[in-house]
Amino acid sequence: MPTQTLIAGAGIYFAGSGADWLNPERVDTNDSAYARANPSDYGTTDYLSGYDYGFTIPAGYVIDGIRFRIEAKKDNATPSMTDYSIRLSKDNTNPVGDDPVAYDEIPTTDTVMSYGDEETDLWGTTWSYTEINASTFATWWMAYKYSGANIVRVDYMEVVVGYSPAPTTAGKLVNRARLTSRIGGLLT
């Protein structure tokens, strides 16, 4: 199964009730230049969005799975900070599918946190090659902080997409022929 792995071409955040992200555009390179946020006690960040990945999945191919990886860290060992919500978006406006959040602790050193898989996980929705190739395909990530001073930092956001050729008409005819022989030629 072929895959493509790309880092976001751009980053923004969606202002909401959580902590704003400073320098969200820095999620576009693995270079230790961080987007960062300082949530209030028992509060979240706003969604940090990576988009414009630049995928070039060939026309007619089927999307098999999507893995989202983010390199993140927090400044201090305490208080605890976890991932809080992870979403995908086809239009960088509305989330789609499942939220695979695990409430994993964010470490104090640069660590890649991974969600989904490129072989079978479609995040509870369907995807076309055109939706993945679109500049508006996006990943969203939110963190949660318990009481105390701490800052979360994100270096980059990356996506791995697995894809395969679409089934062919010839393959469907072969399967129909096998089915016909198994049931004694009842199909016409």
C-alpha cells in the first residue's frame, strides 16, 4: 500500500473559550520553533489547526487510512497537561468523524504523539482523494491543563495517508462469476 507523509503547509488557531495559540504558523516545519499556548487552570487551549498539506493522491485511488502525528511538549513536569481533542476537517471549518483522544500526558521533551493509522483508520467517515489533496484538509489539536503554571508547545503537525487503487470493473465481474458458480448459475 502506498503512503504519503507530509507536514502542514500552514497553521492557524480557532479563537474560542480556550487559550489562544501564539505563532500557530510554526507548525509547518520540524525546526524547534514552536506554536505555544498557556491555558488557564483546568482549562483548554483553542484548537490549533494544521492545513495545506499538499497531498497528491492519484485520481481514482481509495483512501485506506489516516495517521495524524504532532510533536509536542510542555515546559514543566507539573501540573499535568494532556491532549484533549483531536479532529480532522475536510474544509478547515467543520470537524468530521471520530475524535480519538486518549488524554495522553504531554511530556516535557519533544515527543511525537500519534493518532489513527494509515492502513485502516478513516476516523469514522469517508474520504476521497480530492478531499485529502485539498488545501483545506486539516488537522485540529487541543490540550488541557490542570491547576498550575505550564505552557504547551507544538513544533509540527504531520499526516500519513495510506491509499490504494480503486477496485476495477474487471475485478467485479470476476467476483460475480465466482458467485454465480457457487449458487448454481441462479444469477443472470
